[in-house]
Amino acid sequence: MTDGERVEIYHALLARSVNGKLRKHTRAEVSSLFSVPLQTVQRIWRWAKNNTNGEVVDVSHKRKGNCGRKKMQIELDRLADIPLHRRKTLRSLAASLDVSTGVLFRHLKEGLIKRHTNAIKPSLREGNMKARLEFCVSMLDSSTLHDNPKFVDMYNIVHIDEKWFYMTKKTETYYLLPIEEEPHRTCQSKNYIGKVMFLAAMARPRFDTKGNETFSGKIGVFPFVTMQPAQRRSRNREGGTLELKLMTSIKREDIKEFLIEKVIPRIRERWPQEDFGKTIFIQQDNARTHVDPEDEEFQAAASDHGFDIRLMCQPPNSPDLNILDLGFFNAI
């Protein structure tokens, strides 16, 4: 029983007392009200009566801090000497420290040890570091350099990137009603599940002064698929029937075609009208299949309809400078 509950019991007894005395069944009534033994209620009232010499009545535990099993101490200095591969789970760490998992978990809750999620980082050469620094410096607003340097708002930058997604997973988890039938999923071979590549394009969202979204920043997500006529007749369709086929090999010409026919038209369609005429940059990584920023065919399409759209490349080995690699792909 906590000290707060003991105080509540005392106040309940005090409210039912008359001139410091309790009626015959008052103690039993309070015992039933708080669902505690009658002896506990009697002991609290007896302690309160013995403490009536003008001092504040104290009915808290008299053995506080000096009862129960003593807390097990762990030599936490030993933890730093344990190899990291033995510190991946509480169970393996507890075995290395020769303590129970429960003791180790209590230390975790008390903040004496912490849980850390470690993400692997790209290996950078000196040239990569220099390129990253130059890229970050180029994002500074030149008009603020001498006073209080600030970064540009980056509202005119569209991040693009590609990612493979499997059509399904070997094992999925669903929440069903007890009367629902379990889903029946099949494929030719679970070791060769089909996958499709998507090209995603995203800009920075915008909000008005009241916090209402005026532009989501979502340009689009485009699958690399084609419509091809069936070469032969089968029991499922006639020869020559158009079928949706996955593009298993993506080349530079495919990327350029998607930029010209899908990404640029979607930017024109969704871009905020107040920024019409301003330069828009499409930021891509340095993959070999990506389009050269000086490609004439791309430049011709990007300058059509009064738009000024240009390609720019992020530094090598720097996925953390692209919002899609940084979090969007993980979110979906």
C-alpha cells in the first residue's frame, strides 16, 4: 500500500469520527471501501491517535527504504569491455554480465544503460567529404553570408530516386475477424518473387500563414513497366494481346524517357503558380544510368511551356542528402 492510500484511509476515518472517536462499524466500513484488511485500518487509526501532540499526523510507512530485498548492483564498467556482437540483445548481454535479464531490464528503465539503434553509414573518401562540404556550402543563401548565414529554403528542388519493390513478401501479417477466412496467396516460386522498380519525385511541401497545406510536394511515383503484345497464344489470352510487363533492366535511355514523359509533365501540372518562371532543379544521385545534366534532349523538354527545369547531381556516396533515401522509402 502506498503512502497516498494510507493518507486517504486516515482522512476517511477522520471524516467519520466524532470528537476523535469512531463508531462501532466505522473501521469495517472503511476497510470494505478501500478493499484493505481491517487490521490495516485499525493500525493506521492507532498511529494517528498516538500522534496528536500538535504535530502533523504522519501515517506513512515506518520501514520505508529499509525493507524488502536489497537492490542487486551490477558493475556497469564491465559493459564497455564486452564485444559489441554480444550486446545486441538483453539476453546475450545478461549472460555476459552473469546477471538475469530482468535485472538488466530494470537498469535499462532507470536509464543506467541505453538502447541504441545503429545505422550503417557510407564509406567516404577524402574527395567524397570535400564534395559533400562544397554541396552543403552551395546551399547557403549568399545574401546572408556576412550577417547571419542561413540555408536557402530549397522550395525549388525536386528530389528523384529509384527503388526496387517486391510484388509481395514470403510472409505477411494481417488482423482478421474470428469468422473471416485466412487469405490464400500463391506464386510460382517463393524464391523468385517478382519485383518492380519505381521512380519517385518529391519536393518540399508548403504551408500558408495559418498552417494549412498549399502544396504537398508529392510530384509522383512512377513504375517501370511497359505494355507489350503477347508473342504467343495461350489459354489465358490470345496472341498479340497487350500485357503489362515489368522492366527488369533499367538503362539511361529509360530514365531519360521517364523524366521527359512523366516527371516533367507532372511538375508542370502540380507546381505552385506563384513560382511560375523560377528555376526548378531536379536533384539526382550519381548512378551511371542517370541523365547527364547537359543532355540536349532533356534540356529541350525542360525549357518547354515557359519552364526552366534543370538537372543537378548530389555528391557521390551521399544518400543522406536525398529526402527519398533519407526517410520516404522507409516510410512506405
